Amino acid sequence: MCYNSKEDVHNKMGNKTFKTLDEQVSILSAKGLKISDVDYTKNILLRENYFFINGYRHLFMNSPMDKTFIPGTTFRELYAMFDFDRQVRNIVFKNLLIIENNVKSIFSYVLSRKYGYKEDEYLRPSNFTSKYQKSRQVNDLLRKMKRQIRINGSQHSATNHYITHYGYVPMWIVVKVLSFGIVSELYSIMKDEDQDAISEIYDITPDNLLTYLPILANFRNLCAHEDILYSHRAQRSINDCYVHKNLNIPRTNDEFIYGKNDLFAVIIILKMMLRSEEFRLLVRELSYEIDVLAGKLKTIPISKVLDTIGFPNNYIEIINIEKRASK
């Protein structure tokens, strides 16, 4: 009987093995990528990681089946797409942090005003929905929040200050140490009247806000970990709204093809939740990066990139669309 070595078995299973910089360059070249400056390419691959740069190759491939590069595609184009995603990610991230801070401030204000400012007051299960199907979620989430208070009691200066000097931690301090994911879930277990009070501040329906917050939390975490942004799709989709209609976004099977669970959906949400001047700056910064990338692309049109990130060609007109209630 013949036994295969572990290495043979792993190779047959398609196991990825370590590749030197020279080997990485050779792989890219073999797939048709033009590399005019090998030292420059190796330096970028070393600093940025071959795996992540390779994550942008799909835009430049001949087809999903023919995984070779479109003739003439250069490494600098591939890297330009990588850098574009980084710049867009930074722009989106800083605006998501604005929303995160706003949401935490509003949540703490609404709940503290109604239920008190000590954790044994605002973290009572009776303050949240009494729906039977959510009872376990309520208890689990409150447990997570209490655990965060304990963990950050000594690590977070403001939390430690209140525990040491007052013996309690007000909610406007607690929310600073909670993840956006936990805060977005917190909204889902609030009583209907508390959801209404918060949604009225944003002029967004509770149902829409219940969808928006997890999507924002999902994209926020992706940005924080510097993951690939341009092709990301959230598990949830936002409802059709006035932005889709005003931009005349095309439909397929009666569904808008952009702005549902892609990056443009996040931009639509940000339009509804940011202040007008903040949103205008956001779009202008994105437009600048898109123009810069367009000037660096030679083998594919910028419209192909916009299609992948979910932006209609007339995306910039979103600035001039009158902000309306999300009803």
C-alpha cells in the first residue's frame, strides 16, 4: 500500500503555500499582468500583502472563467484600485464614526431621561420590550453591557472615574465603551415608544432605523479592520426610498440594482443621518477619489468600478436631492 505524505495531500486539496516576493511577481506576470518595475512591485507586495492586493484583480480579469488579466493591465492600475479602496474606506469610516457617536449620545439621552442615570436603573429588563420572542435577546444583551462595564471599569478612564468616585456609571459613559454592533442591537430591544422617540429625532421610521443600524455597524467593522470595501454587500437591504427614484436608478426584476445592500446604500443612509454640510463634504471627497482613480485606469472604464461599488453614474446628484423623511 502506498501512503501519500501530508504535503502531497495538502497540495491535492489546493492548500495555499508560502510564496516569496519573486514567486508572487511571477504568478501575477503569468496571468498577464504587466510589471514594468519589479523592485517597486515587490516593495508594494511586501508592505501591503499580496492576498489583499490580489483581492482587486477581479475588475481586471478577462472573465470569471478566464482568470487572466485584460491585455495591457499594469500592476500600477491594480495598486491604484487597492489605494482607491483604502481612501474611500477612510472617508466612509470617519463619517460612520460621526454617526456612531451621534447614535450613542442620542440613545443615552433618551434612555437616561426616562429610566435614570445609574446602571441599576437604566439596565433593568423591564425598561425594554416585553415581547416574549425577544426576552432571551433582552437578557443576553443586558448581560453583555454589564460585562463591558466590568471589563472597562479599570481600563477606561471615565468609567473608572465614575465607579471610584460615585459608585455607578451613567449611560452616557457606558455607551463609549460599547461596540456599534451592541448599540444597534440595543435599539431592536427597546420599547416601541422609545424607538419612536429616537426615530423622530432622525426623521426616520423605526422600521428603517432597525435596518440601517446593523448595516452601518457591519460596514463600520469592515472599515475598522481595513477589509475590502468596494465589493462588499450587507446581508440586509434598505427599503426603496426617494433617493433611488430621484436618481432614476435602473431596476432588474422590479428591484433597484444600486443602493440596496452595497456601499451606495450606506451613502443613502448617511444622507439621512448626517447633517447636510457633513454629507456634502463626504460626497465631494468621494468624488475626488473617483476622479483620481479614473485618471489612473487605462484598461477598464471608471463606470465598471462604479457598478461594482453600487454607484450610479449620476451618484453626485445625491447632494442636490432634497432631504426628506424616511417614511
